[in-house]
Amino acid sequence: LLLSDPTLLAQSILVSPDIILVFFFLLSLNSLLQNKKPLLVISLIFLAMISMRGMMHVVIIFLFNIFNIYLQEGKIILKRLSMILSYIPAGFIAGLWLYLHFLHTGWVGYHDDSPWSGCFQPVDMKGLFRNIFIFGWRMIDFGRIIIWILAIPVIYYSVKRSLFDENSKRLFGIFVISIVVLIPNMILHTNLLGHRYLIIIYFLFALLIFYQIRLLNPNLIKRLSLLAVFILLCGNLLVYPEGIAQGWDSSLAHYPYYKLRKEMMEFIKNEKIPYNEVGTAFPNNVNIRFIDLGDSSYCFTNKDVKKNKYVFYSHIFNDFTNEEIEELKKWPIIKRIKSLTVEVILYKNPAEL
């Protein structure tokens, strides 16, 4: 279930810190449950060093540790809180890094000139409800709706039969803790609800539901697991209509882009079109040596449909506005390359004809 999630699969073919985050989160969780304190300390340190989201996941493990003590003892016993010692190294390193970062740059998290500063703007009430809707959408996107379809009868019969063991409670506890720690910050800001930020929540919920399925009816677990894996893999084929922003880095639907981009680059080179006359968008608008890791060093210009002589467009570029897309549809197409889920197009400004 973890390995077939489209978002984890997509991140696994990218240079993604989220793969490292998932690894150290699961290593921390296993170390805690197996009482391997030295390994827990090490995994928490690395988890805290990944990113600020990694630090938030350290908090999840810490709160779950307290919850797990409560499950075992029926209350929180102060002497058992010596487990806090396991979190001091990670907390110290994270705090030291944040402090030194602030001394060096004068900011933590983001700053006004950051290209991502718009993502951190607070939302109004309308934006809050919009973000709650988007969070729900993310939870069922790319085939994950099958988990929720199965969850309805599973939760109903689990409650009806009072069928919850210690592991059920642990899984439910860490799932709720993850929601409480991660989601408020995401829904209170403009654009922090990327699919990949929720990988741990996807996994914990799927694990909880399928663990309960095994408790309810062990004979169904294999068939329902195969069904879920099949639908999750099919989720990689889901492509929304143009005009609806899609998390292209969150499923394998984007995979053909790499080959199509290479073909278009060869076409532009063969046609001797100057690269600085071709407008495009992220992630295609940075120096080519950072993308292809080659010896060449050039860069397309940023898109501007009023000034560009050519525009290298693909619907995986979410930075194009609906108005810009409609304007490009009026331009002549010099080259179009398509696959099952992706297309790239080279447009020429009609003013240049």
C-alpha cells in the first residue's frame, strides 16, 4: 500500500527530500515501537535535519510516544517521561540550525522576496473553507478514493463490534496526531497543501483501514489489498482537464514529459531557434545544466506571451494562467508532441510571422 501510492512513486523518480523524510519517519516509528533507543535518537536527528517539515514530524513522533505510554499504563507516568531524553539531540540540532540560520539571513521559514512567499500568506474565511475542500480532495486523489470507500463499512463494523486492539488504537492515535500537527498550518495559508506534503497521512490512514479489515475478516485482506493496489496504480493515469491545476509531481502521469521535453529540445536546436527567444515556465526555465547535469549552460527565458517570440508550453506547467492558455491557442503551432498523458507544444508568436 505504501509503495503503490502514486505520490510516493512520483517522488521516488525525482530528487525529492520527501523520500528521505518518509524513510526516517518510519525508522523513528519502528525504533520507538521496538524500544531501540539508540536507533530512535539517530533517526530523529536525521528527520529533524531534512527540513522544517521534518522537524514537525519529530513532534508527531514525540506526541505519539506520550500517547503510547498512556495506552500502556492507562495514565502518563512522570518517570516514563524520561523518554524526552531521546528527543533532546534532535531538538538541540534543529534549534541550533534555526538560530544560526536566523543570525545569518534574518529570517526563518520564508521571506518576502522568496519565490514561495505567496504560499505562506494567511487566508480569509473563504480561503479556509477552500483549503479544507482541497485537503479532502488530496485525500481521495489519484485513486486514493478506494481507501475511503472501504473505510466507510470498515469503520461502521469496527465500531459496531467494538473491534479495536492495541495496534488499532496506536494507528488511530498517530493518524490523528499527524492531522493535528500538520494540517492547521497548511489550511491557514495560501498554498501549502501539496500532495507530497501529505504522504505520511495517506500511508497511516491506509494502514489503519487495512489493519481493521484484517481484524474484521482475515480472508478478505488479500483480495481487498490487491484491489486497492490496482486502483492506486491506475490513479497514475488520471489527468484533469486543462484549466484545473494538477499535482504533476504527485503521480507518474508526468513521466512521459522527460522524453517529450528532450525531443522538443532537439527540435529547437535543429531549427536553430535562439533559446533566449523561447519563453517557458517552471520547471523548464532554469539553467539547463541544473536539469540535465551536462556541460551545456543556457536557459530559456521566462514566459511572457506579450513579448516572447516562441513559447515552450506543456500542460504540466501549472504557472500558465487560464488567460495565457487561451491566448496561446490563437498562436500557430510549430511543433506538438504527445503521449498518453502529456503533451508539449512549441508556439510561435503570430506577430513574428
